[in-house]
Amino acid sequence: MRANDYLDRKIETATARETANLQQALLARQLDYLFARSEFYREKFGAAGIRRKDFRTLRDLARFPFTTKEELRASQAAHPPLGLHIAADWRDVIRVHSSTGTTGKPSFVGITCRDAKVWTRLTARSFYTQGLRKTDVVVHAAGLTLFVAGLTSKDAIESVGAVFVPLGTGASEKALTIIPLLGVNAMHCTPSYAAYFADFVREAGMDPRALGLKKLFCGAEPGAGIPAIRAKLEQDWGARVTEGLGNADMAPIIFSECPEQSGMHFNGPDSVVVEIIDPQSGDPQTGDPQTGESLPHEAGVTGELVYTSLQRECVPLLRFRTRDRVQVLGTSCACGRTGFKLRCIGRMDDMLIVLGVNVFPSAIKDVVSSFYPATTGEIQIVLDKPGPGVEPPLKVVAEGCGEPADWAALKLAIERKIKATLSVSASVELVRAGKLPRYEMKGQLVKRAYETAMPVEARQP
Ligand SMILES: [Zn+2]
């Protein structure tokens, strides 16, 4: 390995023992801070009967209670603007981001000067892992305003010395002009946008490859790491496609893929402790959210990601349940990084259960995409009733290419492959290419047909 293979060699190639020692020391300090500064956690710890002296080694973290998004929302509603869980003085806050999530109400996240510094370094390390270098010119074709990965990506990409081009969203026409003029060779976007923009370029009469993008840094939704979807994007663009994963409440990008493309490395052992818990034993939907058992970081393990911040001033969170379902892919890599590797299977809120079998919409998209170029890879799952339980067959709409007269065999082949790989019975309806909606930000793979069937006043706001 050469020195310029890593941004922070010491942290990225640390042994398990070195990482554990570092995290234990940082967590002890973060807990001191929480006990001294966070009313939210003092109350929580009091209710759980946990004292500061109960933490001696990293293992003791499992004795502490989880924190859920619902608690953060309630804390913010009761103590505006940022909630009882902010532990910094409002005068020390330098920026506020927000996410809307599924409820539509903004959820704010503040950062101090030091938080911004930590976020920037971790995000820079993530981009560097994906192959960003000083010589690159990167177009940011994603949210720039309230989105946590907007301004932080700007700071991070600039800190590496690369050129940051703040395009934002809804600017494909502009991108067509700007990319060749500036010699842009990399794009940061959602995988949905990478697919959308390839179609846009083709409709403009050009081959996407002619634009010269060689690196696509994707994130904000699963997709870029799903084999068939990645293969199609790489074929469309003639570029290497890598992905990152973060969390609005914790840090913009925490995991990211190296050029080996074999899962996203954990990049932030100095910022975050990562636990993967058994989602069944502690799913808030099914029972007690406080009992989720911590699972080992070993290849094959699947579970819910749980984050604990190590250096946060404004929003220090302890054992925060992300509801991201992940699978560990490996614990070593040819790139020399020692951070374990995973892929995100999907949000637990998106999971469907068909006759007791869990299925994520992105897995259906993966199967359909594997039939490219006979299909475009675009799909929509239609639910007639609220999930997660679905009566079989699962209704899937996909786009067929060529003539409808030739689709009978394709429909059957897709249904068979879904059954064989996911153990779910599906009924596939093929429509003409371009019929399904395209998304410039995150894709919507599920259509809730029952919502449009309901009278307007009965719908969720
Ligand atoms: Zn690697």
C-alpha cells in the first residue's frame, strides 16, 4: 500500500485492539460530557438506573438504553427549537440542518464548530476511500440546502483539494453544459439520479459515456451497491460506481466503498461506535425496543445499525437506532483498510413481509434489473393495503423493452427468479419503457394504491 492510498492511514488501518482502545477512551469522555451537559440523557439514565461508573470498558455500552428517532422528535416538539437532547449552548451552534423523514415535519440537527470539523474529516475520509483525489472535479448533483450531506460534502471535497461544483438538484439541463466545459470527471448523487440523468443525456441525443464521468459517488438510498443496479450504471456511464452510507442525526457519511467494491468500509472509528443488533428481538413494532441484542461484526450477520457518537458536542446520541437494515460482507480487504464492510439492505420501515418472508423493495429491483436490457430495471411495487404484511402474490410493475407481444416469457422468467432468489411469489405486470415515474432524488419503489383510493380527508397529512 502506498502512503496516498489513505487520508488517515493510522485510523483506517488500525488493528481491532487499537480501535477498541481509542473508542473506549473517547466514549468515556463522551459519557462524562453527557452526564454533565445532557438533561435528556440524565433523565434517561436515571430512569434506567444507570450511573457513570457503570461504564468501564467498551463492552459496558450494552448496558445503556437505546435512543429512538421517536424520542428525538418528542424532545424537539417539547423543547424547541433543537430539543432537550442538545447538549451544547445555543450560542455555540454554527449551523442547523434538517430532515423531513416520513412524517413531513422537519427534524433539526445542530452542529458546533468542532462538530463541523469532525463531520468534515469523516466525510473527506469517506470520499477519499471511494477514490476522490485532489485532481478530481466533482459535480454535486444532490441536495445542497438543508440536507446534511450537502454543505458537509462541499467542505469535505474542498478539504481534499478537489474542485467542488455545487449543481444541486433539478439542474440536468445545466449539468449537460457545465460538465464538459469544466472537465468534470466525478459526480456525487443518488443512484436514482445517476439512472435518471443517463436517460436524460440519451434523450438529448448523446451517449452518457461521452460526458467523461469516471467516478460516481452514490448515496442516500440503497442501489449503487446492489449488483445488477451497479452493473447497469457502470455500463451506462463507463464509470466506477461506489456508495456511501450515513445518517442525518449522526454524520453525513460513515461507511463507504473502496475501489474493491465489495461493501462499504466503516470509516469513522474515532467518531462513532457501531453496533449491529438483532432487529427481531428488539423491534419497536413488535415489542420492547430496549432488548435488541448486539451481534458480532462477522461476514453474513444481518441486523439493524445502532450508532453512538464519540466526539459530538451539539447532538451526542447514545445507542441511536437507525432502522437501517444491513448485512456484514467482510472484515478484511485488499485495500488494507481494517474497518469492517457492509451493505445496506433497506430501511426497516420499507420492509414487506409476504407469508412470513421479509423482502426489501431494493431486492426486487435487483432481480428485475438483472434482466437488463430486456427490462429497464425500473420497478414499482403496488400495495393495496398498508404493509408490512402483504398477501401473495406481491404485485410488481416493471418496464419491458421491445414489443409487448414478446413479453409473456419475460414476465414468467422474472416471476420465477423472484421466487427462486427471494422465496416470494410475485405477479409481474410489464409496461412500456418510460411509463413508470423517474425520480431525481431518492427513488420511490412502493406505490401505496390504498392511499389514493381513500377519501382525501382520511389521508395522512
Ligand atoms: Zn477496501
